[in-house]
Amino acid sequence: MNRGAAVKTLKVKTMSNTFFGSDFDELNATDPEIANVLLDELTRLRTGIQLIASENYTSPAVLTALGSTLSNKYAEGYPGKRYYGGCEVVDVAETIGIERAKSLFGADHANLQPHSGASANIAVFGAFLKPGDTYLAMALPHGGHLTHGAGVSYSGKWFNPVHYGVAEGSENIDYDQLRALAREHKPKMIIAGGSAIPRLIDFKAIREIADEVGAIMHVDAAHFIGLVAGKAIPSPVPYADVVSFTTHKVLRGPRSGMILCKEEHAAAIDKAVFPMMQGGPMMHVIAAKAVALKECATPEYQKYAKDVIVNAQALTAGLAAEGMRPVTGGTDTHLALLDLQGIDVSGKEAEQRAGDSGIVLNKNSIPYDPKPAAVTSGVQVGTPSLTTQGMGVPEMATIASMIGRAVKSDNPAVHAEIKAEVLDLTAKFPAYPRP
């Protein structure tokens, strides 16, 4: 036996006999009610078509890090500068994650401690703005996010948001309006990005506008950063002062957040995350982020990221053929926004009918939507989960047909028929195929 083979054998033997954390048998014995919830969720994922653009399936390796002994450690502060003893091990995990993030995205600085995308955003506000300060962001009804100035959010309650939107004709970001508003209001910060933007954002143009008025350029890349990681779309990092994002969605990591920034802003960002906005970080989650970042640096991930876009474009074309008009005429990313007015179905109705058919998608307002946000004239679909499952263009055509039949019918028998087809399809491309 050669030395490499011996090492490999030893590694397998060691892993099989070493406690690391998660133990389903232990959970099942201790709390079968919650154990059953875990199994039910796995069944739901395996037996339905998941089209929520902000969702995905993490790898078993990421799940292992999440369910590990690292969850026990309290570690206020940063590597080498903690407020508790015993942090020498978790320091290693966080340092690895920071270096992987900087390398993957070409960033000067990375902070892996935000608990979520919203937590990351509030830290950005804390680093650069004071209560009452003016900033520009995309309007929520046009594709923005709650944390970009909605009245129910801290971003709308504590600061002064001025909103730009999309041009009524093209439904793309109105950069002329953005520039005019920036010149008029002289904001301290301009936010690019949102939660329902199917087209690429012109980061260079926004950088130029920010420079003209002396504003910080903040990109909320939560939805599309996974495509950036996979080199499938252009990166905002060279242009932005700061980039915040979630680490799930297309990125396929744990549900959490991250911030990248230029070196000149590193101290301000770190202080805004801790101690200004958060206490102790979740070290098991940080370790899981590190695992996901390593996965992102592989050729397999780059192929996946490109396939996500190809699948989104194929699905969008299929839905257009079903009479659902794509907002902006299509998509460059992982998601599409569909206007249902042409088939006389509301977003709320479509979400319910699709759900009854085993297809999970969400209602979503479209630009200049005549219906209220609780009803909407549109739906949003995304392809990260389907792509992770191994589905491709042929399956997108099939799914588009299923969606079309489902949302156009209020007949339970039709929905039952489609649900059976969904079960056949998902059996061929199972989520988490391991038993």
C-alpha cells in the first residue's frame, strides 16, 4: 500500500469513529417531534419543485459544519482580538473564511460575522450614515428591498431614503432618474441592487454618479452574488465601496450574511458589525460559510452558476409562451419576474394554484403594479434549486408547461394531475439524493 492510500484509509477510519456534532439518531431519541419536522422538510424538498429565487440546497458538508461543536463557542470580537478566552480554534475557521472570501471576490477586506443580509445592511448604514441622513435606493415596488428604505424598516424609520425606480417603457433601472435625484439630494450613500431585478446592473454608471456627488457606493448583492462567485456575471467589487450579501441563495451556503469592502472602510465596517450592531458571532455558521466559499472556487461551481442563468432564460421563455409576460423582456440572472395580467390571474392566485400542484413560487409586485402588494399582478421564479438538483433546459420547458396549466386552472383535479407529474420529475432529480 502506498503512503497516499494509507493516509486516505486512515482519514476514513478516523472520521467514522470521531464525534463531530450532528447525530440524527440522538435527536430522534430525545425529541421525535422535531426529528419528524426535519424529515417532513426533507420530504417537502424532495417531492416539490422549488422555484423561490432566494432559496437553494446547501451541500452536506455545509450542513455538517452548521451542526457542529463550533456552535458552542462564544467569540465576541475578531480573530486574535477576542473578549473571551478559548477562541484559538474558532479563530482558525474565521481566518480561513476571510481569506477565501477575499480571494474569491478579489476584495480588500471581508467580514463574515453578519447574521443575515439585513444584518449586513444595517451594519453598512451604521458605518457610513447617521440617523436622518439621506441616501438613494431602488424603490421596493420596482425591485428594491425592505432594508432599502421601506417605511416599516429601520432604513425608512431612522434615515431619509430617496427612491429611484425603473423606466416605464424598458422596465430597466432608470439611470437618468438616479443621476438627477443624486444631483438634487446630494445623498451620503447610493444603494444598488434589490430583490427582484432580472437584468444586470451597470455598476460603472452608478460609480460615476456616486463620485459626482461624493456618495458612498453600496451594492446589496444578496440575490446575485453567487453568480459573481461563479464568474457568470460581472462583479460589483471593483466599483463599490462596500458590498453586502446573504450567503445562501445562489451562493449555496448557510443562511447568513457577509460584507466586502475597500481597505479604507475596513475599520468602520468591522466596528459597525461588532460592537455596534451585533454581539457574539455564530462560529458554526462562519465555518459553514468558509466551506461554501471553498466550494465556490471550483470548476464545478462555475459550471453550475452558468447553468443557473441558462435555466432561468429557458424557464422564462417557456413561461412567456404560456402568456406570462417577462418584465424587462427576459432575464440575465437567476430569476425572472412575470406579469400575469395577460392571463387574468393575480400573483396570489398563481402562488396558491402552483402550490396545490407541488410547485413552490411566490407572488411579486411588478413595476407600476395596479394591484396591492398582498395580491400583486406578478410572480417571481428562480432556478438555483432546480440547477443544484441537476435539471437542465429540457426540464425547464416541462416545468414551464406545468406552471402554465396550474396557474390558469382553478380545478383541483388538474392540480392533482400536475402534482403527480411533479413527483415523477423530482424522483429523477432528487434533492439530497443520499438516504
